[in-house]
Amino acid sequence: MHLLVVILPALLFVALRPLPVLAGGDAAKGEGIFTNRCSDCHMVRGDTVKKAPPLTGLFERVSGTWAGFDYSDAMKSAAIVWDEDTLTQFLKNPRGYVPKTKMPFNGLKRAGEAEDLIAYLRDATAD
Ligand code: HEC
């Protein structure tokens, strides 16, 4: 009886601890997401404009500045510096983060998707 009084709270404590938050996403999963959801419109590297600008050198690039792509005024005037934080917000809800963007994409809604994709983009878009 006394033992139970000691053990039960201890068990509850272990069971109810929040799961550790994964630091950084899974780049391999991110590559699959890019292929399925982004690659119709974007190249990850190089100079080729498909339906949208390539993502070459994306990190630290300012939004709307790829020469040779006709961006929306919204994307140009947003002047966002793309990094982990701004990309996460944009990719989860493009039109929420850049109202009137012409990127026809509803956003990554499942938990962890944006993080996985960004882990992939970090290396894949490097010059
Ligand atoms: C159907 C085509 C399409 C799809 C799919 C798409 N995009 Fe885009 N994307 C665009 C267009 C068009 C723009 C330019 C938007 C503007 O000018 O408002 C854009 C802009 C961007 C920008 C800003 C680029 C810059 O130079 O500032 C990023 C970053 C981006 N997209 C990433 C992604 C990622 C990552 C995915 C996949 C989750 C994706 N896009 C899916 C068409 C698309």
C-alpha cells in the first residue's frame, strides 16, 4: 500500500512528461515533400524558372528578388529575408503570411512537414 503511494505518482510523472521536441526536421522526408508538392513549379537550384523562381541560395535571399521572374507586388514589397522562421510561416500559410501572393499553394498543414522540408531546403538550395 505504502509502496503504491510512492510509485503511482512517479509513474504518472514519467507518463505525462511531454515528448521531447525534435530539433530540426528530417531532410530525407523533406526531399519527398519537395518532389511531391513544390517541384512542379520550383527548381531547388540552378537558373531555370519553371512556373516560379528557382530556390537557389534561398536562405538570406530577400523575397521577390530573383531577376527574371515576374513576382506579385505583394511578394516584392514584403521584402522578407528568407530564413528558417520566415519560411516556416510562409510555407504553413502562404496567403496568410504574404497576402495577395500569387503562389497557388494552400500551405503545409501536417505537423512536422514544414520543418522536414526546410531541413532539406537548407542544403539543397545552397549555392
Ligand atoms: C503551383 C505552383 C507553385 C507551387 C506548387 C509552389 N510554389 Fe512557391 N511560388 C510560386 C510562385 C508563382 C511564386 C511567386 C509568388 C509571388 O510572386 O507572389 C512562389 C514563391 C515562392 C517563394 C518565394 C521565392 C522568392 O524568390 O522570394 C518560396 C520560398 C517558395 N515559393 C517556396 C515553395 C515551396 C517550398 C513549395 C512547396 C511546398 C512551393 N513554393 C510550392 C509557385 C508555386
